[in-house]
Amino acid sequence: MSDNSERLGLMAPGVAALRRIRLPAKLMLLAAVLLIPLLVVAFSLSLRQHADLTVTHSEIEGVELIRPVMRLVTLAQKHRGQTNVLLSGNRQVMSDLEQTRQALSLALVDMERAVADTHTFDIGAAWQPLMPRIKNLAANTQGASVSDSFALHSALISDLRQFVYGLGESSGLLYEPEAAPYHLVEAVLTRMIATSEQLGQARGAGAGLLAQASIDPQAAAAMRMRLQTLDASLQDWDFTRSVLERKGQSGLGLEAALKTGADFLVLARGAFGVNVSQSIEPAAYFAAGTRAIDGFLAAQDAMLQRLDQRLQARSGELIWQRNALIGGSTLVILLL
């Protein structure tokens, strides 16, 4: 026995203890040795999947919030342009302006409901200062000058743009790990609202100038600068479209959006060129700008729908993996 102990060395006490344990106890000890690492790994994987599922659900809620925010941005831009035309002396726009104000009030109700229905992240504190500014937009522009009204609207739209960025961060959309969904997020959050604002400013400022008896040369020069920036943005969008297509994200309506944007750009350059040769009615100009904005908003809706589909599919896959992990671990425990 002593010879065996010498051969076993440090393992001798353990071997001796195991020899004294009965077979059922040995089997239970063996099961525990197998089961404990399995439970640790299963628990770790379960925590990871729960975290991924929480992030995915947060992103889904973020996508749901982007829609009503962009609706508010679009209506604020439209309200700015129509108010600009009205303050420039064209009262024929008054009925359209009243319709825009009603639509803005309804969109505000939808936005408040969407904020209240968001549970995976807190956006209420960032939203509260914006709500009264939108609600009082019409009253705050009553009797204002053209420049003051334009500046007030633009400041609100800029803050809504920052709100969208904050929404992307809070929901986790800006940290989307997969390439194709990330490109959709980047297009919607960082590019779309900027381009719609460039179009909105060109539409609103240009319609206001066309409503005046004569166009100030300095104002026309400022318009040409706006249009130059818009042209560069449209070229960037064409590159974005090609990137999305290479990532398998085609059929988003960006070709049509770029076409309406290019058509509006041609019309605006004809109205505010150095040698103006084209007389355009403010209403026709405003309608062309609206078509361009609507084209990009349609593409945005398609991108949000595609993004939502990807996130919903990921959520379903994570739920399936979690259930399979729980079921498999339970089966192993029962077998042991």
C-alpha cells in the first residue's frame, strides 16, 4: 500500500478517498463535475443573449420613434416655407398654411404617444423642451419678420435634428454591429434629415423670394450657395445608394428620390441664376420642392421598414436560440 502511495504521490489521498466512497456517491460526484461547468456556460450564454435581445428591442423602439419625429421635421419645414411666403406678401398660401398647422398638431399628438410607449430607454427628458416650441410655433411667428420667422423655424428643426441623433444613441441604433443595418441607420439618422433640411430651406427661402415684387441680388446669391450645397449632398446620396446596393439593400426608392431632387435643383437654378431667364410661380416652385422632399421621405420609409425587418428577424433568432439553450440545458440535467 505504501508502494502505491509513493507511486501516486500527491494524488494518493484523493484516490484513497474515492475508494472509500460508494458507487452511487461516485456517480453523483461525476454528474456534478459535468453539470456545474455546463450550468456556468449556459448561464453566461443566457445572459449574453438576454443583453443582445434587450439591445435589439431597444433598436426596434428607436426605429418606431424616428417615424413621428421625421413627420414633425417635415411639417415644421413646410410650415416655415409657407409662413415665409405669407410674410413675403402672398396671402393665397393662407389656406395651405392652416392645413399644415392642423397636421402639425396631429403629428405632435402621435409623437407624444410614441414617447409614452417607449420603455427600453428614456427619451422623455430630451423631448419635453421641444414639445411646447412645436405647439406654439404658429403663435410665435405671428407678426414676425421674414428673417426672424425663418430663423425661429430653422432653430427648432436643428434641435429636432439633434434630438434624432440623441435618439439614435439612446436606442443603440448608432452602435448597430452588423454592416448592412448600420448603413441603413447611418443613411436615415445622419444623412436623411440633413438633406431634407437643405431641400426645405431651398424650398422655403426660394418661394419667399419668388413671392416678392423683385428678387434682391444678394438673396439670389445666397440661394445659389444653398443650391451648391444641395448639389453636393445629392452626389453623396448617389454614392450612398451604390454602397447600400453592394450590401444587398436595393429597391429603396433612392433612384426616384435623386431624380426629384435633381429636377428641383434644375428648377431652382433657373429661378436664381446669375442671368435669370425663367419666371416661376411661388406655388409651382414650392410644389417642386415638396416633391423632392417627399421622394426622400419615401426612401426613408423604405429604409426604416427594411431596418425594422432585419431587427425583427434578429429578435426572433435570439429568442429561438435562448429557448433552445434553456431546453437543451434542461434535457441534459434530466438525463444526468
